[in-house]
Amino acid sequence: MLFKEVVGQDKIKQHLIESYQHERTAHAQILVGGEGCGHLALALAYAQYLQCENPTKTDACGVCLNCYKAKKFIHPDIHFAFPTIGTGKISNDFIKEWRELLAENPYPSLPQWLQKIGAENQQGNINKNECVEIVRKLTSYSLEGKYKVLILWQPELLGNEGNRLLKLIEEPEENTVFLLVAENPQRILNTILSRCQLVQIPRLSDNEVIHYLHQQLKVSVERATTLAYLSDGNLNKAQQLAETVSDENGKLCCEWLQICQDGNGFEFYKWVKSLNDSERKMGRKQQVVFLQYVLHFLRELLAFKVHNNSQKIKLTATEIAYIQRFASWKFGQLQQIMERIDEAIFFIERNVSDKILFLNLCLQLHKIIKP
């Protein structure tokens, strides 16, 4: 993967490139950031840059043999370690699925990975056998590249097995680079943290997500803006939302809130029934996304009430046009409504009857709005 293919993170790219050019490449680094910020993509691009035969001041060349193999995730000196399932299983047992995942989406979440390998209810982990294999790989001679690089994704799942890597991290073989890609450094052993250089990866800006969605996924600018606001800098979430969030969500949200405010029981029934009509057909996943959108709308309504300025809220022009309808709602009411919606999301994800749930939610919201 090339640096130019990584969305945003220009300062981090510059830092990694300059550290290499000034021969200050840290042998052990932890790239820390939230899901979808691009820390794994950065690790992939950095590993390719380190192995490139003709690196430039801004990126790997992209055409040499080392770049070709790194791009396909088959370079013999770029090793991967990640959570697996099954007794004694190691990353090599799932390398085919891993390469497929990276080719599809270099911004994955742990649940997506576990789903891909058929984990079902199993929890992924990085076990003793994996640590032994890491030591074996990184104490062998490099085959084709200048460096031996290990990209260790989700080091939080090492647990106490991470102690097996301490000596190797502290006293690595020459030209060995550890790239740990983490989301929760608090769950990593302090003995590992103290031996690594911490590189904090910020969330992506709304504009960076909007540009990616518009240019790469051909999403309209207005819809991309809504998706960016909903994803909060998480490109992985933004891509998922692009498949589920309807252009009509803003209109549907305000239509529903208006119905809840008016309190007509027959309109409650008609609206809930329409969720399963062939025209709208909203399955459980879409219902959760819709309610998450409503929460976003209500949070921005709160911001509007605080600042009394539409320029300070993350809504599109179309959505802002709706907001005055509910500007009279009080802060306490908004808080209670959001709590009820949070509870509804919890129950939908646990397969509660959606018709009963939404009818009850309509009644609850009306009681809050019109006590």
C-alpha cells in the first residue's frame, strides 16, 4: 500500500518518512488510534516504504519487485500477526483470509475480522504459539528486503503472552521493525509499552471522510456529509453506513419525531407498519442505523439550542431546515428521548419484536414531549 492511498494523516506520513530518511527509524512503534482512523493502513504503507528499492521523499516507488509483493501482502520479510480462533492456531493458518480482508478494506474492525474467519461466538486472541512463531520469524535472516517488519494488529489481545516478546523487542536483530497497531493502549502490558515509541493517530476530519466517500464511492456531497458526521472520523464506519443509510433518513427522522410529538395513535400504527412495507423495507440493521441517525440529529439539536447558531452544528442544509420544528424541546426532554432511543437500539440488536418496540417507543417519546 502506498502512502498516497491512505486517507488523510499527512503529518503522520511525513513523520514516518522523515524518520526513515534521517536514519531514525524506531525499531518498535505502537500506532495508536480509534477504529477506522487508518493506523493499520499507515503500517502497511510504512512497511512497503521500508522495503522499497527506490523510495522517494514522499512515497514508495510502487513499481519495484518489493513494492509489488508488499502491495499483494506476500512480501517474505513483512510478517503479520493478528487475533485468531481455535486451539493452537496462529496467523499463518488464516493468512489467506487476512490478505483478502486487507485487499477489501485496510480499515477493518475486530468484529469484521472475526466474522470473516467464522468466529461466531468465539473470542479472538494472540496465543503462545503465535509469540513463538513471531520470535522464529524475526530471528531468521531476511530474504529479500532491507528490513524484517512485523505488523502486529490488536496487541491488546496478547495478554500476558506478550512477555514472551519482551527480549526480542528490547534487543532486536539488526534492521528489525515492530509495528504494533492498537486501539486501547491501556490493555497492553506496560513492559511492552515502555519499550515502544508511541505514535498517536488522530481521527480523520469530516472533510477527509467526505472527500473519500465522494471521490472513491461516488456518494453525493450532501449524503457524504451526513455519513461523515455520523461516523465521527471512522472511515470503516462511514463505508458501512454508505451501504445502509438512506438519503431519506433526515426526512424520515423528522417525520417520525413529528408523529411522536403529535401523539396520534393511528399515525403511530401507520408509521410502524410502514417500516416493513415493500417501498421502505427496513430490516434490523437499517433500524439500528436509523435510530443512530436520530441520536445524531438530537445531539445536533442540543448543540443548536446551546449556541443558537446553525453554523456550529453538523447537519446539512436540508436537515437544518427541519430543526426549528423541535427547537422548543427542553434539554431534559432531549436527554430522556436519547436514553429511550439508546435502550431501543440495545433491544433491536437482541431480536425484540420491532413492531412492538417502535410502537412502545412512540408512546414513550410522546409522554416525554407532552407530559
